[in-house]
Amino acid sequence: MKEPNLPRLEEFRQLKKEIRGSEEHLIVGIDVAKEKHHAYFGTATGKSLLRKLIFENNRKGFETLLHRADAIMRQEGLTKVVFGVEPTADYHKPLGEFIINSGQPLVLVANGAVKQNRELLDGRWDKNDTKDCANAADLISQGKFLYYDLPGPEILNLRNLASFKKKLKAQEHSVRMRIRNHLVTQFFPELDEYYGHREGENLAIVKWCLNPALVAAMDFEQFFQMVTKRNTGAAQRERLRLIQEAARRSIGCHVTESAMFEAKMLVEHLGRVREMIAETDARIAAVCRQLPGHQSLMSIPGFGPVVTAEVMTALGNPYRFTSSKQVLKLAGLDLSASRSGKNSANVGANISKKGKAPLRYALYQSALIATSRNKYFVEYLSRLIAGRERERGIKTKMRVKVAAKMLVLAWTLWKNEEVFQGKYLLR
């Protein structure tokens, strides 16, 4: 798989080199909104050409923007143009795709940079759309912008599925906490002691037997059959007997009909959400298998379908990175330190944590598994720890280093379309 956007990448890198003080570039800063966008037209030397253009979030509005840019370029004798947007939710995406498909260069201006640069424009702190688009143009003229990544359909499909799964997981957690911290805590607080084990049985109790008085009045065999799907032995029966005994002395609130209805609905809703997560996972795995780098990443010890999908989603395409430092920055695994004052020479560096937190988490879990089960990674971890065995927390620190190594390995193997071999790790 080759990078379909290589010309855009080369154009972006060239723009970074030549934009400062350029007398041939028209800079268009755009403040994005839901219905109408604001645009500012200026040059890299600080000259304002059009302070305010308001255009609608539709094809006619986008075409108006391009036509006005073309007209100003002809009037001012400029030969090149660059559009810049500050990402705002998903509102900027239709505009970004339209500009790129029109063959025009587009860059991103980071939200943090916009905020910090705002008061430097005129020494004020207030915010408005007209100033924000001028702010974006000012940052572009300084070369402070990012590459606008618009991947191919396969990666775009994968990212959409990953985003959807993230929302589903948040919804799942919300429902679980509602069940445990609202229903159980209020109506059957004694159940919480046993809630950490056999979640399926706990949910069945919440759904059918939220009222402790109902559980206490039941015959044990009837209770057992109601909340279990299969008999797994004496430990299971003893646990349910203890729950029934706890129900007999429960101090829970009076269970209303509405509470029982809520419990039933929430448990069923949780089941539906989990089915959607499982189906989404299957769809993500199917998309990943279609990508050429799938086998390369799956060959790395500790990499399963979930971690492989997370890495593919984050990197998008390995050919858009020119060095391992860029890959590590994406994950926030690059080293940084605050060195100031007389003790600055002794300050140790830590990972920046400025990148993608889910990617860091997935890589650390992979490192944890690989350094426990794979002989090459066990040996690699031993070499990192050698001489520092008594240092507090050294294994955790070195596993973070292994996680960074795994990310670089994944990027390299994917790019070269190779599979993992122990010799790659021990170089």
C-alpha cells in the first residue's frame, strides 16, 4: 500500500519551508461554525486583503470562498494560496474535503495555538469569529500549522468505526454505573458486596429480583433458576445463598414499580449496547484484514485484533511519517522535561503524554503481555532493567519503553510489509 497523498505531503513540507515572509502566497484563515463560516484573506508579510467574508456551510458557500480567493490572487499578483482551518467538532470536515478535492492546499491550525496566539494579536483576550479567522491566518504566516490528514477510504472507514465504538463503550460504562450506583445502591445495597463477580447473574438479579423482599421470600431453587443460565458448581450456589441471606436483612429503600421498570429497561439496554460493540468489533476486524499491513502487525507478540486496529487507526498510513520520532509524538511516547534553574542538568525526562491516550494504553497492555510470554521481549526487558533491579517502579518504566519500541516496530514492519522476527528487537 502506497501513500495516495504523497503529493499533498510534499506540498505541505515545502510550504513549511517557504511560507515565512513569502510575497507570493495568499493566506486564507477560516473560523468554522455549524451554519456559517468566517474567512480572512491576507499575506505572509502581514498585509490584510479582506478582513471578513461570511459564507454558508453548503456547496454554494464553498464555491464563493474559492472564487473570492482566485479573484484576490489575480488582483494582488499572488501565485499561490493556502487555506487554514481550526478543527471544530466535525463541522470543518465537509469544507476540508471540498477544498482538498478542488486541488487546493489545506492545513490545520491547532486549537491550543489559536488560544495562546489570540491575545498576541492586539493585546486583548476577547473572542469573536472575525478575529479568530485572522488569528488562524497569522499562525499560518508564522509556519505554525499541521498537516490536514485525509486518508483513503479504508482507513477512513476504520476511523469511523473506531469512533463509533468509543461512543458505544462510553454508553456501556454509563449504563453499568447507573445500574450499580443508582439502583443497587438504593434498593439492594447488600448486593454490591458480591457485584464484582459473575456480572451476568448480578444483572439478572437486578432485572428480575431488584426487590430484596422478593428474593428473601423465594425458594432457593426458584431463585437459582431465575438468575442463572447454567450450574457451575458449589461455589456458585454458595454465593447465591449468601446473596439470599443478605436480602433477608436488607436495609434497601422501598422498591417502586417505576424502579423495577427502570431496572428491566437498563439491563436490556446494556445487553443491546454490548451486542452493538461486538458487531462493531467484528466489522473493525474485517476492515483491518483487508489492509496490507494487517499480517505484519499481527505478527508482533502482544498484538491482537484490538491493538492492531488501534495502531492502524492512529497511524492511518505509515508512509506519511519520515522518522520514528514523529510516530512516537503521535502517541505521546516522546520524551520531554521541564529544565530550568540551577538543577536543570539533573532533571530526568518523562513521556510527554501529548498524543493519543488510547494508543498508549493499548501499547502498554501489549508490552505487558509480550514481556511476560515472549522470549525475545523477556530478554529485551531484562537488558533494560539490568543493574537497576532495586529501583522503585523500574519495571513499569521499562515496559513503557518497550511499548514505544513496539510502536516503532509496528510502523517499520507495516511500511516495509514484513513480519516480526526476534533479530529486529535485539538489534
